[in-house]
Amino acid sequence: MNAIRRVVVATLLAVWCFPAVSMANSAPRSPAPVSAESAPTVPATAPSTAGAERGALATREHQAPQLQDFKGGQVYVYIGGSVLVVVLVVILVLLLV
């Protein structure tokens, strides 16, 4: 029983004290040089596609007016991996104490 307790304590200490590698900041990269010739250009078709999209959306809205009263389906509760790990640790502590 003491061996299991020592393993659990060692594992918890290792997890809690190990630095988070994903949170580490790497050295900043030097930004790519910006040249004056590579200025972004706006395509000439941008306003017409926005108008076409707006018209298509208005058409779909007029075809199905009952969708404005749509209320979502069921409510789902998502339990992530972190919650499961915390529950597992609590259960282990309760069983070992």
C-alpha cells in the first residue's frame, strides 16, 4: 500500500512540477523583410461577390421564413480530459487515504 502511495505522490509531483513545454516561449523569429513592390492589391471583383452573396442570403431567407424561430436542439455537457484527470486524482486520493 505504501508503494502505491509513493508512486501516486511521485507521479503527481512530477506532473505538477514539470514545466509546461507548450507554454514555453521560443526565441522570436526575425520578421521577413517587407519590400515596397509587394503591396497587397484588392481584387476588382470583391464588391460584386459581396453583393452576390448578400443577394443569395436574402433569397434563402425569403424561401424559409420559419427558420427565424429556430431554437437549438438539446443541451450537451462536454466533459474534457482535464476534468476526467482531476476526478481520477480525487478518487485515487480518497481510496488511498
